[in-house]
Amino acid sequence: MITILGDNHYAIDLELTKIKGEFAEKYPSFNLQKIYSEQIDIEEIRLIFNNYSIFSEPQLILIYDLDIIPNFEKVINELSKLRDEEKEIVLILKNNKINSKQQKLLEKKSQTKVLKKLSDNEIIRWMKKLSEAYKLSLSDSEIRYIYQKIGNNQLQIATELEKLSLLNQKITKDVIDLLINSNLNNSVFELIDFAFKDKIKAYQVYNNLRLQKIDPEQIIALITWQLHLIAIMKYSKEKSIKNIIEETKLNRFSLEKSLLLSKQITKNNLKTYIYQLKNAEIISKTESFDLDQFLKNFILTIT
């Protein structure tokens, strides 16, 4: 039995592809089964393992999200007893919510591979290697810029780098902006950033969010979060980025970007903006209030 555990979905999917490929090499004709926690039936799986008919095919059984079942320990113990050279069970736990006791049980009863999300520095190094593999000439600043736009999503990063590799032209920041969509958090950061220096671009970012059917309430929540990050940097002048990361567990790039904006905004304005957002949200829940128009006016007030 094999267990793949962690929150790095990209690496988990690669590992699954590898396992399927290796099984297919041994058994070109095999049956692939996918079972989810709410469908699991130990007796049914036991029957598969005890079927010794000459007509039975090798079986690769993928079981997802076992961490949400109440009788976790019993199920793992029962599954670990099932052994057959032509049958393999693979447990996939992508959300990594199991406790240390459950992880120790998995490590004892199966071949366990833990695949966690890469740190900021690790993902930058990985992006450099992938860029080289795609024969992309990207500078360190361009790689960091792409990471800032996308965030820690290896699958999307890999897809976007492959897309850039298909272009027969020099990759610049303008090309990156044209072809790569920012994730939602980064779009809102860009909205605030442009609001300080280019209102037209700020309105373009806002309108794009609305065209993507992002509700004003959600945009307000995300702007509030970005202002929260700015406040952390504003009121942590005596601390290094490293110390702030250790205390808050927040992303380095998010904090570095927020540090730049914290230098452009006064404490009084920061408090005012947060109050305005909070007040608008409260009023919208009790009165007829146009949040869309409020946000357009709010962009104008940012200085």
C-alpha cells in the first residue's frame, strides 16, 4: 500500500502519474479504480483482492480523502492487510488534515510520501529550472514577477511558463501582463498599487474583476486583507521581514510588496480606508447601498 500525503497538489498529481506509469509498465492491461471516502467499502475491496480468477485483471485502486472518515485507524489497518502482487492500493490525502498519530500509522502501514507546498525560495529555484527546460530566457526579476502574479500554484505556474515558451518573441513584463492573469489576491493588490499612481489602470483592474463576476463584497474583503498586510508592515518597523514571517506565517512576497505600499500611505489614511470599507459593508447589509459605486469612488480617495 502506498500513501501520498500533503498540500502540494501539483507534486501529488505528478507522483500519481508516475505510479500509474510504473504499474502500466508491469501490467499493460490493468483496471484503474477511484474510490472516495464516502464510497469506501472494505468488504468490496477485500473481494477484489481475493478474486483469483484467471480472467481477473491487475488492479490499481486509488482511494481519496480517507482523512475525513471517523474510523480512520480501523480502515487503515484493514487495508494494510490486503496484499497481492497484481493489486496495489494508493491512498491520496491532499488536504493534509490528519494528525501526527494518524500520520505515524500511515508511515507504519504503508510506503508514505509527504509532498508539501514549496517555500518561496524553493518555488523560485523550481521556476528557474522549469524555465531553462522550456528554453525561456527569464531574468530573476521576471521570474519573481510571474510568481507574484500567480502565487504558490505550481500547476498554474507550469501552465503559464509553457504558454510563454510557445511565443517566438522576447518575454518582457508587458508580455507577462498581457498573457498571465493574476490570481484574485494579486489582482486586488494591483488595484491598490495602481490606485496610488495610475487611476485609469486601477479602474481597468477593478472592471476586470467585475467582468469575472467577482462581487463587490468579496473585493471589499480582499482590499481589507491587503490593508491588513500593509498595516502589519507599517507598525512593524523595528522588525525584519524574517522575524515578521516567523511570527505571522505569512508569504514573504506578500509582505515585501506590502512593505513598499506601507511607505506610501500614512497611518491616518490607513485607518480611514479601513473604516470606510467596514462602514460601507455594514450599511450595505441594512440599507439600499451601491457597493459597486462606492468602490469606484474609493479608488479615487486612495492617495
